[in-house]
Amino acid sequence: MLAAIDLGITNIDIVFHQGDAYGHVRLPANGQPVERQMEAALNALQAQGCQPAKIAVTGGQYRRLATRFDAVEIVGVSEVQAIGLGGLALAGVERALVVSAGSGTAMVAARGRDCTHITGIAVGGGTLQGLGRLLVGTADAPEIDRLALAGDPNRADLTLVEAVGGTVGRLPPDANAVNFGRLARQPLELSQPDLAAALVRLVGQVIAVVAINAARAEGLEPIVVIGHLVDLPSLRRVLNEVAGYYQATIYVPERPGMGTALGALLWAEGL
């Protein structure tokens, strides 16, 4: 039996066969050495009744592993390849720009098994958590999400009607023109929900706009977004809003956090 592990900066994602479907387990990485992460992943697999002889491993740390870990054979898989294949599989398409929205954000042009890194940005879940700690006093992503869903980002942002008097292109007058621009004009006492909403909008807009431009440059449609950042409803709402502005198709599949690990599994099975 083959399983796969994605050793991320924030999360360890494990995918394995479970009858006709795929099982998925998520563990915190907690900044542990790669060997400790592997031990935790193998223990999690064992708890699921899965004792594979071979494991596909991807993520930023996989190159530090030898070809065997204890009695298990390790198959290293390029993260680019894993992102591309996993996104295509979850979306059920043969071509797409696959965006991995994790601690940072990577964008991969995926055409079948031909997957190429196109661009990436340092804005992602780590940005959301780091600025969340500064702005609303928490780095807990679900809590930031809860606050953001209750807030109004335009209490922090300047809108187009305020900045230029009306619409610009396809953008409506109430779209934001300057992220956090209202705070640049004057000191304001904003609520935690409003600050969280403005923060989520900032992160989501950066990812969405770069992804749309990258997809169009590559002639690819749709944009498929995987990774645990899009577990957050507030972030998905921003992606959908930006997609509507620019008439783009941004698709978030079910269980997006398992995408890269699933791609590693599919790649290894095709060897």
C-alpha cells in the first residue's frame, strides 16, 4: 500500500487509500525537525490501520530525508508536481492554473502530468496569522475568520467612490481602492471584526489578482485553489468577489488542504 505525506511549514497532511476513496489526516507541524514530523505522520497512519511499505513525501522538507525511514521506502516528489496533479484531481479537470495557498502561495501551470511553477508570492496564511497577531491579537486562523465574517472591511479601506469618484473599468464604486487607506488618513479606533475583515480582504485580493493574471498569461482556465488557507469561508468570499470583478473562474474544491499530498500520491502511483 502507498500513502503520501506533505510536510508543510504549518501543517502535515497525510493522504492514504480508504476503500474506494482517500483518507486524509492533518497534523500541526509545530516547527519540528523533519524526522519528528515523519514519526508523527507514521503514527497517524498506523492509527488509521495503514502501514504502507512505501510513502510518497513532498513539501519543503522532503529533500532532507534519506530513501528509507525506518522500514518504509521514501519516494520524494517535487512540490510543484504534487500541487499541479493534486489540484487537477480535486477539480476533475485536465488543465488549470493550480494555486497552493498555504503559509505562502505558489502558482503552477498544470497540463496533465506536465506541471510548471509559474510564479509565487510571499503573501498567504502566514501573512494572515502574523498580521492577525498584530492587528486583532490572535494568530489563530479560524478565530480571524470568525471575526472577519462579522466585520466591514470598508471601515479600514478607502473605496473607489472616495478615491476617484466612481467606477473604474468593471469595478463597482464600493470596491476598495486602497487597503487600509482610511487608517492612513487618520487614526481610527476600529473593531476587531472590521480589522480582521480588512486583513482577509488584503490577503485574498493579492492572491486572486496575481492568480488571474498568471492564468491569463498562461492561457489556462480555471484557476483551482488548494491549501488550508481556503478552508476559511471569509477568504473564499474574497476570492469569489475578485473573480466576479474580472470575469474569471476561481474554483475551490472540497477538502482543499489535502491537494498537495494527494498529488504526491498520484505521481508516485504513476511511476
